[in-house]
Amino acid sequence: MALQRIDHADDHMQECIDNCLEAAQVCEWCVDACADEEGMGRCIRLCRDVADVASLHARLMARDSGSHEELGELCADLCEACAEECEQHEHEHCQACAEILPRCAESCREMASA
């Protein structure tokens, strides 16, 4: 049975957790797919950073850490930079990042300012 809801998470936090986990997944897919492509170093580095930071941000929110607000700003910044990079590439995985990451950035900024 999958976890339905974290008790301390309001709707905004739960949405941010979901967006961060989705961002981490799409970035892991993108990194794997780009590994065989020449000239994709910046994309790979940004996607790896997003995957790591977004999954950490989700974990900190899930455990109600007092540190998740600061990480939210960093996550939002990385998501925006990665989406901008991925937008430049026509690969399906890059386009998926460009579509998903702005939602994550928006919800992370909302959590950081809450």
C-alpha cells in the first residue's frame, strides 16, 4: 500500500513533495538517456543536481525538517536552470524535463516563502 498522505503536510506541502519526486524521476531518466549523447554534459550535470536536491527536499519535507525552506529556494533555482537547458534539446526526455521542472520550481518557491 502506498503512502496516501503525510499527517503534517498541508495540500501545498504534499503537492511540493509530489512535484519534487516527479522532478527527481524525470531527471534520472534524462541523465541515463543523455549519457550516450555527445555534447550533453551541462544537461547531465544539471539533471543530476536536480535529482539529488529535489529528492532531498522531498525527504526533508516528509520528516517536517526545519531546514526544508532554504533547500526549497535552491531546488527552485536548479529546476529553472535545468528546464532552460533541457528546453534547448529535442530529445523526448529533455522535453519531459522542460515540462515538469517549472511546476516543481513554482511549488518549491511557494514552500520556501511559506
